[in-house]
Amino acid sequence: MSVNIAIDGPAGAGKSTVAKNTARALGCIYVDTGAMYRAMALYLLRQGIDPSDTPGIEEACESVDITIDHEEGVQKVLLNGEDVSSLIRTEEVGKMASVSSANGRVREKLTALQKKLAREKDVVMDGRDIGTVVLPDAQVKLYLTADAHVRAERRFKELVERGETPDIGELERDIIERDHRDMTREISPLKRADDAILIDSSALSIDETTERITEIIREKTGLWK
Ligand code: DC
């Protein structure tokens, strides 16, 4: 049986960096499910489909092909064969992904792909519904969160390093709005699974968070001693 580790939490809690580092430390594959929802969102944006156009989104699900490839442990997302891994990292795509991921048909399609990956390989998978819906039998479930203001500050730093000039207040408002949308949607809302371990990274560095998580996984699975 493959080893499945689930990490859920709100936007900007540091999930992807920590999950990527943890997967590397444990020799697992890192699966970023948010990237799949973002690839779907990029497709919808390119097609000019409105987030409120449910039949349009459902039709798009039939014609779009989203796949994942790993190169030296690093995930690549392919949208109809095109590597869109860097194109999906914009605020516009993130916002669209948060809206279009509420669609049941979108979730059905991407959840099936995620379950298949986890059956075939040892994975550290991050997202919003991994411990609750995608991998309810994961050996370890973690819920990683941080204060909204701290998350906005982290995002601010990231964007400044990229040469952008963001507004911290706007970033914080966007984060709060995204949390609300992800947590209150009808299908598979973001919530902590009953058996998930809660980690608040507000006062922790990325390295400290990774260390803590890796330790918990070692303890719980008895693997990688
Ligand atoms: O983690 P992220 O910011 O890349 O995710 C983008 C959006 O995708 C997020 O706002 C909600 C959605 N998402 C989801 O609904 N379920 C997941 N498992 C992962 C992401």
C-alpha cells in the first residue's frame, strides 16, 4: 500500500513549500492539488468562460485535459499537453480557481486524478479537501494554518521579491475573502478533518514548520527513521 500524507489549510499558510520540502525529505512525490484547480481556471479564463456560467464550466470539463508530470520530484501541470506551471501563479488565476473550484463537475474530475496518483505512489498531497474527501484514509493528516495578517505579509514579501508593488491591505482582504469562499462552499469546503493535527505556522519559519511536520510523519508512520 502506498504512503499517503494529507496537508490541508487556507491560502498562504505555507502548505506548498512545506509539503514540497517534506516530500523531498521523505522521498515521496509532492502533489499540489491547487495547481490542478489553477490549470482548470486558466483554461476557463482563456476560453472567456464566466465563473457564473455553470453549463459552460461543465462543458469545459469534457474538453480539457489536465495531467501531472514529475521531473526530479518537482511537479509540472500540463493543460492539454502545455506546461502551464508558471502561468498559473497569478492572483487572477488564483481568484478564478477559488470560484470555479466550487463547481461539482470540476471537483469530480480533479479528485479522480488525485486519488489515482495517491494509489500509485507515495505522496505528500496538499489542498483544501485532501484529509476530508480525497484521501480520507491517509496515514497522516495535517491542517496547516496561520493568522490572516501573517499570511498577507508573506505574500507581500513574495510579490516584492518578484518586482511587484502590492498593497498589503488589499492582499489581506483578498486572503480573508478567499478563506471565506473556500470554507463556505457547498461541496468539499475547506475544513479540518476530525483526525487532522493542527499546526499554526504564524510564529514559525518554513524550516521549523517542515521539521515539525516531518517529525510528526516519522512518529505516526514509523517510517523514515
Ligand atoms: O492552494 P492554491 O491557492 O493554489 O489553490 C487555488 C484554489 O483552488 C483555492 O482557492 C481553492 C481551490 N482548491 C480546492 O478547492 N481544493 C483543493 N484541494 C485545492 C485547491
